[in-house]
Amino acid sequence: MSNEGKTVNKLSRPDVRKLEDFVNSKKREIEEGKWSKLSLAQEAEKKFRRPITIHNITGAAGVMGIKFRVGDSNGPANLKELKSAVKLLAQDLKNLRGELGVTCSPTIEALAEEQPTEGI
């Protein structure tokens, strides 16, 4: 796969180490939920005067053993919220199609009736 015409964000090993130290310096604030990955990436860009991606932040945090709050990841709480939102949208779509006299697909029917999954 060619990277022609694409911007590739590669940090040198010294830059990665500086980013890891920067993220580690914010550990308490990150764990308290004061920083999202996006806001920390933007702050790091200002500090290092170069592009820093959310993936750079995620990698640096992982190496340093730092976990962002559940609301800033793909953790179980977000999955539960996502499933709830999908169910509500499916119910609305089912109701709208019913008002228009149009049949609803079995998939939408199933999503609209889906029960919450245990443990999530």
C-alpha cells in the first residue's frame, strides 16, 4: 500500500519518549477525567509544535499504564449507551414507518425490541 498523497504521522523514538513523559505528567488529571484524548492531543501539538494524533496519545498512555475515563474510550459503558441509542432510533424508525404505512425490516423490528444484555 502506497502512502503517496497521504500525510503520515510518524514520531521519532525521542519524540515518542517526550510524548510519553508529557502524558505521564498529566496522569492524575487524565484519570480524574480532566483531559480527553482529543484535548490532550491538541495540548501536545501546542507544546511540541508538531502534529500529535489521538492514536499517539493512546499509545503513550498505554505504555505509561494510564487509562482514560470510560466515557473517553470504547469501554462497556459506551457500548451500553450505544446499544440504548440504537434501540431508541430503531423504535423511532419503526414508529415512523408505521405512520407512513410502510413495512419495517426484520432487522429494525429486532433492534427495536432488543432487551438489554446482562453484564453490559
